[in-house]
Amino acid sequence: MNRDTLLEQLHTRDRECRLLEKAVALLQWDQETQLPSEGVEERAEQTALLQSIWHGKLTDPQIGRLLTELGADGQTPGGDEKLPPRERDFCRVLRRNYDRAVKLPGDLVRDAARAEGLSQAAWVEARRNNDFASFAPHLTAMIGFARKKAGCWGFQGERTYDGLLDIYEPGLTAAETEALFTPLREGLSALLQKITRASQPETRFLDREYPVEEQARFNRELMEGLGFDTRRGRLDTSVHPFTSSLGFNDIRITTRYFPANVLSSVFSTIHESGHAFYELGLSPELRGSCLAEGASMAVHESQSRLWENVIGRSRPFWEWWLPRLKVHFPEQLLGVTPEAFYRAVNQVRPSLIRVDADEVSYALHIILRFELEKQLFSGSLRVEDLPGAWRRLMKELIGIEPPSDAEGVLQDVHWSMGSFGYFPSYALGNLYGLQFWEKLRRDIPETDALIRAGNLEPFHQWLREKIYSRGCCMEGAGLLAEVTGEKLSVEPFLRYVTEKYAALYGL
Amino acid sequence: MNRDTLLEQLHTRDRECRLLEKAVALLQWDQETQLPSEGVEERAEQTALLQSIWHGKLTDPQIGRLLTELGADGQTPGGDEKLPPRERDFCRVLRRNYDRAVKLPGDLVRDAARAEGLSQAAWVEARRNNDFASFAPHLTAMIGFARKKAGCWGFQGERTYDGLLDIYEPGLTAAETEALFTPLREGLSALLQKITRASQPETRFLDREYPVEEQARFNRELMEGLGFDTRRGRLDTSVHPFTSSLGFNDIRITTRYFPANVLSSVFSTIHESGHAFYELGLSPELRGSCLAEGASMAVHESQSRLWENVIGRSRPFWEWWLPRLKVHFPEQLLGVTPEAFYRAVNQVRPSLIRVDADEVSYALHIILRFELEKQLFSGSLRVEDLPGAWRRLMKELIGIEPPSDAEGVLQDVHWSMGSFGYFPSYALGNLYGLQFWEKLRRDIPETDALIRAGNLEPFHQWLREKIYSRGCCMEGAGLLAEVTGEKLSVEPFLRYVTEKYAALYGL
């Protein structure tokens, strides 16, 4: 076969994998947003079957053979150098996905999937009953499966945790992460301590009741005002907000509504819109291929956090949006100025729950999890000692201690699903985000004026061109270097929070 | 392999087919109710891939071998007589589905599917532009594919149309259908002519504006009041109302809302609920197998029409429901009595569009399509002569002529999809429905009092026990004989419409 035929065969196979991936994603999206309560059990069977068909296509040995024939054997650097650059990216990513999948024995995949189901159910119960002990054996099992998987991917012993980080941020090691997190922790802790001693803004107007139906109307307006093309996506309601890519032109976000917390729906919508903009901005040339994904989990998160925090919690943003929010809630917001609203949405307070944390303390919640994961995988921390370690480190990092494990070590779903090495990408997203943002501000000087005028299109254009359109043709570090000329660093983020919150809290 | 192992292997394979069928159904349901407009193209690719995987599983030669080993070779009557009755039903239905699928060559399936896509698109355009000529070549192609398929199934020459009817109503021939439709046509035509000369009820209160959001609230209340368990299903909005079975505990219906036509949403909801009750009433023992389907298309339709018309357009039904509807629309329905409402929802008028037709003329619309389909497949009617034939027969049967082909021969989607032989099941549903209903009334004498009290549970119980729970263990005629002791006949239906409308119109 000649090169073009080989490539065509590979693209056809990859295309089928992506179509199945999207079908699975629809089954899951539907489960979170539409599925009648009694339908859950059969949906699990449908999803499991489609996932196994998908996995079968992804691990078809013919993919490995075709890649090797094209010179992308995963071992010979430059073996594929005669391919056009785009096809080289394609082969590299497909090789990576293929190797990841085929290196896991079928037994392990099946056993781990079954155990994850049990573990998640046990976690739900344990959190409800504040009973870590009942969850501990499941967590031990999850750690065991993660260790085995990392081993299959070539990460043994001391490098086990590197192998888990590598799933989400290809190439990043625990040591490199720690080198970033140490100054991050110092900078944020110092800032948080100063803020804790300063006086807090007025936020009582946020405690009023904001009827849910009216919130939903505002959130639809907000989503479109942010630039979300609703011919290519939609907004729904779910217990936990998420973004789902169901096709190149079908990107769906969700939010959630609480009558006593209008900010929750608003910032979830902005956050998920940020993820959606990434997916909606992929180049049409990548459509339906394995390259039509974000560069890394952290880069994806950089966009949700950029939109939510840097843009969505900025003063000019609320100069534009507060009058619009007031149309929906005139009584609740009577007399509230954009400045007062800006201060209220940026209130910083040590808190127990990661997902509710402010911009200053959020990364400290992540660093806590990173530290504990590292210790769990190095063997220096035993599962039964985890709740105590959580409490101690929480006190040290954020200054408060959870009154219960439900509000402490049991608060996140991730570990119950065996997702270790995932948390760091949330904090790394902040770092990427601010490095991109500093570059964007050099290229587009009048950012504040644009935001104040509700004109976000120049940001979309810049972000699409520099980041979104490229999909995962480059990985995180490579993309960052290409766009900013820099290596991943904490300074831009620390500079941003320090300046913003020093001004807000008069430090 | 022993018998139990053979059966277990068959059940596993059948189960996977059903799970894939439901996954495809979800892709389609989502397309009709949720999908962003730009996502249609990629959804078609997703659906096509899943359908081909599903078809591959359905036609796995191992299914044929296992069935033959169990004595169900499709040719030797009684070959499977040593199996328990339920397994015999299972093998019979699976053999039928398997044979149907494997007898069609892959090329034919692929070519027909591609042509259907083009044909449907051409039909949409043709209807919009009132341009039958542009659709004619597609219709010719659709007829050609249907003829080829019937031939593959062993129905050639004069028996071609029998082969198409057999898809929807197993075993029923065109001659048998005609033997039913001839007296049906005579009875209904005579009744319609008499009604046309009688004076019409007052319906002006239906012309008022009924805001859509309020209609949606009432329809949710109605659905639950009919006995729809919303833990096992849901109600959504789509352009054309439909029922979709996405799982044993996941039956979804849709309706549509027009501000100037409150009856449209209400009767669509009742009609689709009738279909849903059938699916929701399947025995848990049939769950996830090929037996978990209605006995035939006509029997399924008998239930939607029974609920919509016999129950939903009855006097006692509106004695219970009108006060509830008035809570939502007090001004629009000021001073309207249940009797006046009952008369208004049963207005009979010759009309052009099948889906808007009343109980008396509906079956005449079907008979028109049946006559034309028969002639198209016997070769006595050419496609280019179809619009004229439609107009003449419409005049003859209903007494009016469509001013345009868009309101005539182009009104239904069915032919553009190659669904020939489908229409008759709508009218046969009326016949089945009234035969079941007469038996039900013998078993439950106080039907009117129950409906008047909003107590529909005894109907649900009876219908579940006699019809729904049995799935397709029996086919239409067999089920009817089992439940009523009768053969399919027009008398109960003609008796019902004649009595009801003679009283309504003072004939």
C-alpha cells in the first residue's frame, strides 16, 4: 500500500472511534440531564456495550500495523519524518492513544471498570453517612488499579505517580509539578493570610432569593452574550455542571440553579462556556479526528478559568452585565453598583469545599490533594491515615479544619473513580491561563474597554487562532512555548491575584 | 452444547442487539428533541455507524446456526416443540428478525439507505415548493427498492405488496386488508355524508390564544393524570409527535404546541401516552429481549387510538378533565361546559390533511393511500399519474380536492422514506382497538363512571394483563383471538362511530 492509502485507512478507523466516542458521550450526557430515574440501570448496560465496541475499534491491531508501516512505531524518533506535519501530529496522537489502550490487559480494564462502579456507589454512601472507613477498602482498590495501569504504561516504583500525571498533562512529572506548586503555595498562603485579616465586602444582596426560572432566562442570555453560538450547542441543567462534546457542531454545557445562590449558576455557565469555546474553536480541518481535542487537561482548564475568573470576575465585565442581570432581578439588586457587585463576586474566604473556593485559595485545595496523592503512591501515607492527614494539611494550607470527613476527604468524586493525577491540572490551568492572558493583553491592549462594551469577539478570535484551532497538534508545554515563548511558570498567575486582591482588600 | 447453553448464547446476542437498537433510538430521539441545528450532519454519521454495527450483530451467522440447532430453522414446523413455550416464542421472533435481515444483500441495504436520505431531503423541498415532479424520480427509486426487498423476502410479482404489508402486520395480505377496507369505506362514507349535511357544533372558544408555556404545564399534568409514571419516561417537544422506547424503564413521548390550537398538544399527548402505556406495560420477563415489542404495528396503534379517541374524546373524560384545563385557561374557557367541549373535540369535517382528520374520516384517508399503494405496486398506476389519482380518489372518498400537491400527495413523509404498506396499520388499529374495547367493557362494566372519576387504573390493569404484558409473544391476529375470541372485523368500530356520531349530530 502506498502512503496515502495507509493514511486513508488510518483516518477511517480513527473516524469510527471518534463517532463511537461521541455516541457514548451522548448516552452519558443524556443520563445526567434527561434520563428518567428508573432508566439508570439499563443505561449502564447500553454504555458498557458501546464502550466495549469503541475499545475494540481503538485497539484494533491493524491500527498499530498501519502506524508502524507509516514509520510511527512509537519508538523510532523521526521515523515518520517524511509525512506532512499535520499527518505526523495525527500519527503521534493516534499512536499514543493506541499504545495507552493496548498496553492495558483486557482483564485489568474489565476488573477496574467493575470496581469503579462499586467504588463510586460506596463513596456516595460514605459521604452521605460521613463514614470514611466504609469507603477505605474501595479507595485502596482504586489505588491498586491505578498503580497497575501506570505499570503497564511503563511507570513503575518511584515513577508511578508520574505515570498518572502523564494521563492528563503529557510529559509532566511530579517533580516538575512540585517545583511549580512550591512557590505557588507560598505566594497564595501569604496572600490568603493577609486577606483573612482585612475587612470583607458587603454581600448581603446575594443572600436574597433569585427564582430559578428567572435565573435560567438570564443564563441563556449570558451564554449568548459571551458568544456561544446556540446553533452549535446548548445549555441544560445537571447536578454537577459539565461540558460535553457530542460532535464538532454539538457542544453542550450544563449549569445548576439554587434559589439562594445566583452566583452558582452564573459562574458555572461562564466556566463551562470557556470549555465549550475551546471545543467550538477547533479547526474544521481536525473535525472528527483524534486531533480534535484540547492540548491537555490543564490547557482546557486554563480556558474555563480564564473565562470564569479573569474575564467573568473582572470589574468591566460587571459594568456591562450587572445592568442586564438587574433586568431579571430588579428588587434583589436594587441600589447595587457594579463596583459593589465586583467586590462581592470576588470575596475571598478560607472555605472547606474545593468547588466553592475563591481564586486565591482554590489552588491551595489542589496542592493539598497533590501532596496526599504523592504520599499515597510513594507508600508514605496509608489509606487509613488519609482523613487525619487531610485535616492537618487543610489546617496548614487554608487555615481551617473540616468538622467531618464528608466535608473533608470525602468531598470529591475523583478518587472514587480512580482518577489520580487529575487534580493538579486544575491548578496548572490557572498558570497556563494567565500566561496566555498576559500575551493576549500585549496583542490586544484595550481588553478592559472591550469587556466593558460587551465586545468579546476579539478575545474569541485571538484564542481561536492561537489555541483552540490547533486542537492537540501540540501538547501543553509546546503550545505554551509557541504562543508565549515561555515555559510554564507561576509568576503571571501570582502577579494577577496579588495585584487584583491587594487592590480589592486594600492590602 | 446442551439446550440451555444454546439458549443462553442466543439470549446474550439478542440482548446486545436490543441494547444497540436503544442506543440508535436515543441518537434519533435526541435529534428530534435536543440536537443543535448544526449538529445534524455529524449525527447522521453517528447513527449510520451504530446502525451498521447493530445490523452486523443482528445478522451474525452464529444466530442462524444456534436457532437451527434449537430446531427453529424457519422451515420445519414444530422443530422447536421441545422448548418451553416462552423460548419457542423467542426463537420464532428472533428467526423472523434474523431471516428478514440476512435475506437483504448488504449492497441493497446500503444503496437503499443512501437513496432514502436523498429522497427525504427531496421530499422536504418538493413539499415546500409544491413541486411533485422534482420528487417523482425519488419516489420511483423508493418503489424500486421496496419491490426488491419484498422479492428478497419471497414476495414477487402479484404478491409484492403483500410482502410490504407483512413487515408491519405479519401474515396480513392485501386481499384480506381489502376485505376489511371495503365495508369500512362504505360505512364511513355514508356516515360522513350525513354529518356533512348536519349542523356543526360551536367551537369558537378553541380559536382563542392558549399560551404555549401554560399548555406545557397542563400537558405534564395530563400525562401524569392518565397514569404515566414519570420515573419511567418523559414528555418533550418535537416537530412531529412520537414515542420512543429507549429502554424498559425509559419510554419517552413528545408533543407539539401551537398557541392557536390547544387541542393539538392535548390529543398528541394522549395518543403518544397510549403508545407509551403499551411499552411500559411489557412484562419484566421480556425485558431487553426481542419479545419486548408490540404484537404488531396495528395493535400498537390500536392503543394510541383507544386512549386518544375512545377514552380521550369521550364525554366522561372531559367531565373530569375540563375543570382541570380551566384552571390553566380560565378566560379562554369561561362558560364552556363539558358537553360543549365534548362536542367541539368531536367535530367532524372533511379535511385535506390525514394527521388532522377526525375519527370518522381518518380511515378514509388511509384507504386512499392503501388503494394508491396497491396500484403503484401492481403497476396499474404510474408515479407521474399519482397526483391526479390522489385528487380524484380524495374527491371520491372525502368529498374534497386538495388545491395543491403539498396538501395532497406530498403531505406525508412515509413514501419518501420507502415505507410502503405502513399506512394500513393506522386504520387497522381502529378495528383492533374497538374489538379490545368491547371486550374490556364486558369485563369492566362501569367504564364511564371510572373515566368520569379520573380513575383509569382498572383500564391499565386490564390492558396490561391482556395485551401489553405479552409483548410480541403472539402476533396481531393470534392476540386478538386470545383476548376476544374474534377475528379482525370492522363491525365494532363502525358500531362505535355510528352510535357516537349519530348522537352527536342528531342523525
